[in-house]
Amino acid sequence: MYGGGVLTYFCFLQWLLLVNTCIFALVFTFVTLPQMLLPTEGDTLANMTAKSYSIYALRALRCSRRYDLNVPDNGSVVQSMADLVQGTGWMEKTVAFYGGYTDKRVFKSTASHSYNLPLAFLLTVLAYLLLSLFLVVRKAHGITEKMILTKHTQLHIGCQVFHLWDYGLIDATNSAIRQKNICRELQVDLAEQRRAAEMKNRTWWQAMKQWAKRLVINLCVVALLACAGYIIYFTTVKTTEITNRSDYASLSTFKTLLVEYMTTITITALQMALPIVFGKLVMWEGFTYAQEVNLTLARIATLKLGSLGMLLFSIFIQIGCTPKDACNVGTGSCPKLRCWETVLGQEFYKLVQVDFIGSVLVVFTIEFPRKHYVTKVNNAISRQLGLQEFDISDNILDLIYLQVLVWLGTFFAPMIPAMTIVKLILLFYLRLISVLYNFTPNTKPYRAADTDFFILVVLMAAYVACAVPIMYVIWRMPPSTGCGPFRSYYSMYDIVNVTIAEWPAWIRIILEFLPSVYFSIPCFIVLV
């Protein structure tokens, strides 16, 4: 009834629910549960997993105590609730955030059997990234086959009338649904043929005007994206400046809440406002509806990924600011990020919250009131507004954006997959009710398979955009020395080197031999 676009949205939402359930199972089983249930080693250098890193272990011990002193864990009920919402205070020391995990081994029933939590943390992150890649590629295989089949089975309009009908249908309801689907398929083909004829018959001057109009609109889009990036950067820096002031602790709980959510609200507001502008601009570019959907998808994806990229860039600049003290915390004019991983986790934690709140507010403050106003009031404004049509590109990009928050944020806030599962379940039923009650079937025809393929391209780009910064953090960025499972190491990847150094000598010899030219060249010759 509502077309392939709405079906694509709900199928994609269900697939994301599967992906996030798998990520949650991995993180909770191998990282969160051992941290919660198993006892840890004492604060002695002999028990550190980084035995060959005694200097870093000693520094981590000293900086951890300093970090604990700077994290308030008591206060009024109002402050405790504010900490729950913001992810600050007592929440920083829980398993919800990176800083709440130990850098030591945790033990089973006997001390002879230990569980290397830092190594498990790193391997679990790599595992959920690889699992996500597998699921994305698997989904891509099905969509690609469907698109190829659709391209190769396009028939003449007259043949489609007879070919597309399923003569096995005997139920009146299913027959009516099939008739509507065939009607939409024919509308898509006719629209594409009409567009091709218009393009073929236009004059040189008309083509030049069209390209000039598109150039101006694209320049406007680039300018809007650049302004959005600058606003996010400015807000992030200004928020850090306010939180580093000496009088910040004296602010009221409400003002503190506003400061903490300043960046999050800015990002969410931009992501809600600019897609509306993009949707209006693309209507002037002279594309078919399918092309409009895909182009809008690309622009909104650039906005959403660019917003998070600018957030990471802003915080990474603050992390690299010098001078720093012995605990790698900024001094002087540099921000005092004692646990920058938790700071990032708090940002993603708040983004997931505000994203869900924004989705709920849109449904109850815009979609339901608009439907009621248009159907109950008969005036020029209601006729101009008209009934709502489901915005395929914006809604699907909202889901991809949420998944980006999971892929990026789980490393810094391991509870984000659990939050996302709850959000997706609620969002499914909320959107279903809203679509059935508030929306009318889309009057602009398009082929869902083309949009499915473009969504896949955006999803793959989003995955790469998430995997690259995580790999950079693991291999290149020095971890915080006062918190988290890697506080005793120079880099997060050092846990792998330390673990391999504890293995038997014959295993280390094999591991050193495998990447050498003595093995790789003969292996390459045999394979060729």
C-alpha cells in the first residue's frame, strides 16, 4: 500500500536490530560480564599484565588514583540523576564507559586461571567490526542479486501487464496489493521513459541552464556543510573551555546540563534542519524522483558522517594539545582531559539519547498534529500542507546514523549497543503506528531496488568511516594513563605484543616466520 520505500525502511530497521544484538552479545559476554563478576588483581606491579612495562604500570597506578580523586561520586539525588543522564560523575566508573574497565587480569575460581581483560577488550572490538563487515557484505550480496535481476527482467510496458501478474493469487486482499505493486512498477517505468524523452529533446540552451542551476545548488550545499562543520567545531571547543573554568563546579545542575549537551544539541539540530533544506534544493535540479532520493541520501550522509567526523577531529585536537603533565593531562591553556576515551564515550552516549528523543518529538509534535490539522481544518494553510508522504532518504539515513554511533561509540561506551536495541524496538512500533495513521502512499514513483543499492553504498562508506578512526586510535593514539584497560601501555596495540611475549618460544618463532619473505614468497609462488 505504501510502496517499496516504506518496506525497505522497516526491513532495514529489522536488520540493524540483528546487527546490534550480535554486537551486544559479543561485548557483554567477553568484556562487560567478566568485569562485573570476576575479581581483579591487586594494585601491585608484580600482578600487572604489562610486566615488561613497569614504568608505564607505575605511572598508571599513580595516575589512576589521581583520576579517581577528580571524579566526584557522591552528591544530591538531583546531581546523581544528572550524572545518569550526562554519563558523568559516578557513571564514569561503571561498565557503561571505557574508564570503568580494569587494566589487570581478572580471575576465575582459582588464581591459576586468569582472564586477560585488556586483550579481551581489544579483540572484542575487532570482532564486532569484522562481524559487522560480514553482515554488511552478506546483505550486499542479496541486494546486488535483486538489483541485477530487476535490471535484466525489465520488459515492454505491454508485456509487463501480463508478465508481472501472479496467476496463483486467489485471495482478494493479496490480489489488490499485487495490483498496486504492478501499478507502481508501471509508473516507475513510464516516469523513466518520460524523463529520458525530455532529456533527449531539450535544447542546448536548456541543458546549459540546467547544469548552471545544479552547479549553483551544489555550491550552496557545500557552503551549508562547511558552515555546519565550523559550528560543530566552535561549539565543541567552547564547551571544553567552559568545563575547564575554575568556577564550573559552582554552576547549577541545570546550567551544567545545558553545557554538557551543547555540542549534542547542536549536532542534532543541524541534522534535523539541513535535510529539509536539501530536500527543497534537490527539487530545483530537474532529476527523477529516484535520482532525487539518491542525491539527497548522499548529501544527508555527508552531513551526518561529517558531523561526527568534525566532533572526533575537535576532540583529537584537544587530546594532542601540549604541554601536558606526567599523567598526560593538559596543562595551562590545554583542556584537562584525564580520560579522553570516556569523554568521547559520553558524547556518543548523549548523541544516542538526543537522537531518540528527537525521533519521538518529531512524531508527537509534528506528524500527529499535522495529520490532525490537515484532516480537521479546511483552509488555505491546510490545503498547502497536505497529507504527509514518507521521506525515505531522511528516515533511512537516520538509521544509518544510529548504526554509525554504535560502531564508533561501542569502543568508548560499551553499553551503547544495549541502548540501541531498546531504541530500535521502540522506534519500529512508533514508526509503524505513525506511518499507518499519519502518512499517505507516496505519489512519486521510483524503483525500490535502486534505492536499496544506494543505501548499501552509503552503509559501506559509513562502515569504513567508522573503522578507520577506531584503527587509528588502537594503533597510533596513546591511551589515557588514569583510566581504562590500556592505561599501563604506551599504545593500545601493545597488549598484543605483551601477550605474545608471554607465549612459548616455539610459537613466537612461528609467528615471526609467517610474515617473513622466507614464507611469503614461496606461498605466493604456490598460489600463483
